[in-house]
Amino acid sequence: MNHPRATAAIVIGIDGSQAAIDAAQWGAAEAASRNVPLRLVHAIPDRSADATGDQAMEVEYAQASLRAADAALQATGRPVEVECDIVHGSPEGILVDESRGAAMVCVGSVGIGRIARKLLGSTADAVARKALCPVAIVRSNGNSSDSGWIAVVVDDSPANDAVLEEGFREARLRRAPILALGVWRWGLGEIPYRQLEHRLGQWVSRYPEVHVMPAAARRGPAEFLAHTQESVQLTVVGSEDSDKVARMVGPTGAHLTGPVGCSVLVVRDRTT
């Protein structure tokens, strides 16, 4: 069951996979920086009354998954309050419901547990589109995920302020430089770098410790990531790019060549 709380938590979808544990560890940094709890949620489907055996197995699996994630978090020594909950319903529905009062929802890019689904195939995609708070799709590929640029979409829309705020906050938290992706939604010419510099001015002043490099990305962040040679650990986008999350996170497989994708943070302006 969901319990009302005074402080919005960072919610993590747990499914028994290593990807979910990676997402929990990524989200722990968020929780510690905001001084809010980290809420681990495992969803199990509702069953009919004659399926009590399956229900018991799923509860046992959920408990084991939550214990494993909690143990991994405790091993990091990060000072964050962790709460665990087993909830009944679809992973998509539960995480969207949790997003109503959450500071952020995080899910792993791949789910490979016995009961888990491939999160990026359905749950993560749906949550990225429907959640009412920022959603982080944390890429888990066995490589270092804490180095490289924070790519942030920059355009001239009013909602872009929320994207810039989250992007600069992530860069400061993760001690990473920003790759400012100039994405003007109109025109066929070059990105107006003068306008881009003006757009970034207040944020550069507010976060002087963050290094920023502009980059032309007129065709959007997904297209930019597909061709860039830069190492990007996280891309921060607005809700208008939520339908491109799968492409930005990238494919999975043991023998990938070229860009392999990155974690993605979809930001929503709560004032609109």
C-alpha cells in the first residue's frame, strides 16, 4: 500500500534484476542530495482467489528482490533512508501512481528477472510518457556509468527552464560537464549560438562550477546521440522527447558497435 508522507521520495522500480539495483544506486545519489527517502517498490500482479500458490511465490520473490536491492544500497555506505514496499498491480500503473507524490521515479533499462519484464520494452516507455514527475531511465550496460557529459536539451520554449534546472543540478551532483544541445524547433539554418549563449546565461551564473560546452543538435537529442563520438552518461530532455527514450537509451546486447546509448532523464514542468 502507498502511505502518505510529508517528504517526496525518490521512487525506484525493483524487479529482481541487476538493472534495477543499478537504478537504485543511481537514485540513492539523488535522495542523499535532496535529503529525502529512497523508496523501493516491487509490483506484483493481482491474482484470482484460486491462484494463492502463485501469489505466495511472487511475494517471496518480491521480498528477496527488495532485500537484495537494500543490501546493495547499504554496502555503498551512502547516508540515505531506504523504505521498501510490495504493491499489487501492473508495474506501469504502480509507478505512474507513485509519480503523483514522488520527487523522481527511476527504473532500470533492462529487466531480466524470472518474473520481470524487459522494462524498456513496456513499463519504462509508458512511465516516461505518463509519469507526473521526472523519470530517470538508468542505462545498465556493465560499463562505467558515472563518467562523461550530461547532455541537456536547450531550446526557446517556456518549459525548457525545468529541463535546464534539472540538467545543471545533475551536472553539479555528478561533478560532470554539460553538453548543451541547441535544439531550436524551427528553421532550417544553423543553431543560433548567440541565442543559445543568452539562454544559458542565468544557469551558468547560478552554477559557476559546472563547465558547459555548446553543441548543435537541430535534429533532436536522439539523432545527436546516434552519431556523436562524445561520451555521454545522461541526457536530460523535456516531455516532448519522451517518445524517443528507447532510442536514446539504446539497444542491448553483448556485441554492440558504435554508440551504445546512455541514461535518460525526462523532465516535466509541474507548473504547466
